[in-house]
Amino acid sequence: MTQEQYILASQPNPLQRPGCATVYPVGIYGWRKRCLYFFILLLLVTMIVNLALTIWILKVMNFTV
């Protein structure tokens, strides 16, 4: 194999075969994932506080079934 053939063979082919599809990463990465987790945690805390305050108001005002 000559040096030119070796250089051409070692370079990546810019043209892809029609059967090969480009693989894109699926998912959320980096700061977006941290913001999503923070937002879910904030919603969870808000729901718990809301439920606790609702139960407290029902007990203080002596509501009955």
C-alpha cells in the first residue's frame, strides 16, 4: 500500500451510506436536567404545604361531614 492510499484509507469518509442514520442523543442533560429536578421539587413542596394548610384550616374552622 502506498503512502497516498494509506492516507486516503485512514481519513473518515464524509459521505455516509444510505442505510446509516445519524444517531441523536435522547434525553435532557446538563443545566436543563437540574432545572427540571428543581422545578419538580418546588412543585412537590408547594403541594405538601397547600395540603397541610387546607387540613389545618378545616380543623381550625371545625368543618364536619
